[in-house]
Amino acid sequence: MSYSILKRILIGKPLKTSQLGEQKLNKLKALAILSSDALSSVAYGTEQILIVLATISLVAFWYSIPIAIGVLVLLTALILSYRQIIHAYPHGGGAYIVSRSNLGENPGLIAGGSLLVDYILTVAVSVSAGTDAITSAFPQLHEHNVMIASLLVVFITLLNLRGVTESASFLAYPVYLFVLALVLLIGAGIWQILSGQVPADLHTPIGTVVPGISLFLLLKAFSSGCSALTGVEAISNAVPNFKEPAAKNAANTLVMMGIILAILFSGITFLAYWLGISPKAEETVVSQIAAEVFGRNILYYFIQGTTALILVLAANTGFSAFPLLAVNLASDKYIPRMFLIRGDRLGYSNGIVTLGIASILLIVAFKGETEQLIPLYAVGVFIPFTLSQTGMIVKWLREKPAGWMYRLTINLIGALITLTVLIIFFTTKFSQVWSVLIFLPVIVYMFHRIKNHYEAVGEQLRIKPGEERLQMEGNVVIVPVAGITKVVENSLNYAQLIGDTVIAVYVAFDRESEKRMEEKWKEWKPDIRLVTLHSQYRSLMRPLSRFIDLAEEKAAETNHTLTVLIPQFITKKRWQDILHNQSSLLLRVYLLYQKNVIVTTVPYRFKK
């Protein structure tokens, strides 16, 4: 099966550029494809809070309620703030564009770099968490976690390469099934509590004194709970993916996501508290709640199945937002220009493939146990959160549009809360997030190096008016030859067409072959000059290089161009290449990077 047929089967037939408008998302599909990360965090956000509180005692679990309220306050501030960002910057880019436009180049690059890394972590963490949910149901698969997670990343990568609308159509079902499953769970749980079916002594009353509790520990639990807010910014990065009016649709989708996230997170946290659920290594909090409410019946497995699906498919938020953020960075010349190219299905396929490969490498490196990456993952979001809020504050103070005081207040509150959470992360989880202080400066440095390269290239390629250009007076062609063959004859004929002077160069490894070649040449091509070079160490490159250096100097003195024309035969079957030494390819690569000459290849194709 040829590569093109396999590609057509996996990705689908190419789409015309004129079909780009058909690849835009409506609100329901966008909610599914861009909210999966935020909604999936409900599956572990409450658990992260309880894990910290459990280090004191089970009595401390009542603190999960005020901590959850704090998380909801922050969620409200972020939703209101990102609505403003969407309307102010409707072309997408989110925190990167806001920070770069209002705070300067380096803050923008810090925000952009943080988000790029964060989307890679999103995929790795989400897929690993989903794999854990699958292997919890089927323990015999646990030893294959890494392979299962890697295959799931490949599947999601291929799904996204098929196009935005196709992946959104597929992903909408599991996302909405997950929301339905948790609404059923929360509704049934609250009904059982209200109807007296749940004993009232399973939990510690709110306000109970907890010996050993400290502000430091409560702040650590709060910062852990804030992991439920990862993915909130994705919609602001992907505004161009929405149908018109894009900004309005994106803003409304953001509010819908915020409301659903608030309901699910509040419900799960409340049920975990009321039912006295404790975090266990072998079973998730959601699984324990479902078992308490429904028992181990079909509804329990429905909830576990949809939870596993949403955790895996949460990775799709990264696949939706990463390529668009990469487009913004590539447009500003901070990352390679290849990220600007649309693939066969009109998606930014280079960004999608890069994200897939980076995520698999991360999963393999951490052997599928990416829980320790969750704090790093959360910090990677809160840095852009803080920078984008601060950037909007600067924007309102500078522009002062109608109603700017209200907008300023929202962003100020958001900036203060996100900065506080960021400080809490660094003070309470420094051992887990210190690497941010190393890799972010490295990423920003790389961005600058790439930008400097592109600017230097642009400067060298630019045609300047009035600039004097040297007029060349002829072309000297050097043809390295390995013997007297049809390949060489073909190359010499072409060299005579393009060159004013043609010189054949033969490298001999002994005096006898050198003499024999000179005698044969006089009979065969007496009209073309042959230069023989003796190489006592059997090297082709060294004598050829020295000769080309001399020819280059001479050509420069006489205003001639110098072309090295390399004969090359092409075998009929690819596997046959390994039967021949590839000295022509090596010579071509060497000359392209080492010498200031024109290098060209004349192919001679074998028919059998």
C-alpha cells in the first residue's frame, strides 16, 4: 500500500482552500472540543484538595467546602476576564497576544512559552489519567499503561489531522455523555441526602476544630484545587475556529463552559464531603462516590466509562489550542515558519503532529505516571492567567474606553487572585515546580534566537534600491568523475550546455589508476580538460575541497560563477541504494554547507 493511499485512509481526502469556512465550529461543537480539558479536571480537582487535607486527618475534610468556594470565585473572575479578552482580541492568541501587546515582548513570550509547554502537559496528563481509569477497571492491563496511552495519543492526533469539524463531531458525544453522567450522579446523590437515605454522621460538621491545621496547608489545598481551572483559557486562544460572529460565539461558549464546570465541581466536592469519601491510591474519588450512590451497577460503569473517555479526550483541548497559538508565534517569527502551513484537511497539521510526538515522549519518559506533572501543569496555566489579567489592566488604563472602570475592576480582581495562587504554588510546591524557573528562560531565549535568525535572513535576502550588484561574466563548471561511464557522459554533455569552461576532476588513490585514467580520457574526451588529483589517504573530500577552493578564488578574480556538477545514478528500486556507496550525496551535502559555490546534480535513471 502506497503512502498516499494510507494517508487518504487515515486522514481523508484533501480539502480545497475555499472549504475553509466549512471547518468553523458552532457553539455546541466548540464547547465539546475546547472545554474537554476544563470539564475533565472535575474528575481530579476535588481529589487533589482531599489528598492535601488527608495529610492532617479525616476531620479536616470539611475545609474542602470553603476551599471549593474559593476556587469558584476564581473561576468567575477568570470567565469574566477572558470574555473581555475575546472581545478585545477577536483574532485569538489569548494570553500571548494580550501580554505582548500591553506588557512587552518578553512577558508575551513567557505567556506563549508557558502555554505551549502546558498544552503538551495537558495531553500527557489527560491521556495518562484516562489510561489509569481504563486500567483500574481492567487491572490486567496496568503493565501496558505506557503503550495504551501512546496509542491513544496517536488516535487523537489522527482524529485532529482529519479536520476540526470532524474531530468535534466525534468528540461531542463523549463530552456531553460525561456531563450527563455527572449530572445524574450529583442529582441522585443530593436526592438521597435530602430524602434521608444517607446517614448524617459520615462527615465532620463544618466548623469543627482541626488540631494541626495551618494556613500554609489550606493554601496548598486551595492551589491543588485550582488544577480544576486548567483549560479555561483555551477558548480565547481558538476564537478563529468559531463561526461568525466568532467573538460573540466564543464568549458565549466560555460562559456555558464556566457554568457547567461550576455545577459539576461544586456537586462532586459536596458529595465527597457529605459521604465522607477519602482519597485512595487504587480508586478515584468519583468512582467512590458513584459506588456509594448507585452501587456497582450499570450506572456506576457508565460514569466510570464516560470519566475515562473525557480524561483521554481532554487532550483534544491541547490539540485545538496548541496549533493556533503556534500560528501566532510563527507569524511573529519566534518559532519555525512550518507551523503556519495548513495540511490536506485545512488544519495546522505540523502543530498537531509536533504536539502528538512531544506528548508521547513525555508519557514514555514518565512511564505513564504523570501525576507529579499536575502542579507543573497548573503553574503553566497560572503564569499566563496572571500576565493576561495584568496586560488587560494596562490596556484599560491606557485606552480608557466607555465602561473601562468596570472592566479594570474585573481584571484587577482576576490578576490579584491568580498572582496569589501562583505565589502559593511556588511557596507550597516549590520542589515540584522549580523546573519552570529553568525551562521558561530557556524557551524565551530560543524564541529570541529564532527571531534573530529570521531577521538576519530577511536582511540578507532583501533587495535594496540603488544597491550595486556584481555582473558575472561566465560560468566555470567542475564535474567530479569516477570513471568513463554513461552517467559521466550525460553529466559532461549538460555541463557543456551551461558552462563556458568545463573541467572534469578525477581523484586517484594510486599512481597506476591515475595514469590509466589520463590515457583513456585523451582518447574519449580530448576536448574537455581533465584534472587528476592523487589522494594517498583514499579521501575524496579533501583533495576535491582543496581544488574547489583554488577554482573558487580564480573564478572570483575573473567575475565568473563556479558550479560543481555532480553526476548521480538513480536505482530503479529504493532498496538497491544500499548496494552502492552514496559518495555523490555526501559530496553534495558537504559542498552546500562548506563552499560558496553553486551545486547541482544530474541524475541518470536505471531502467532495471
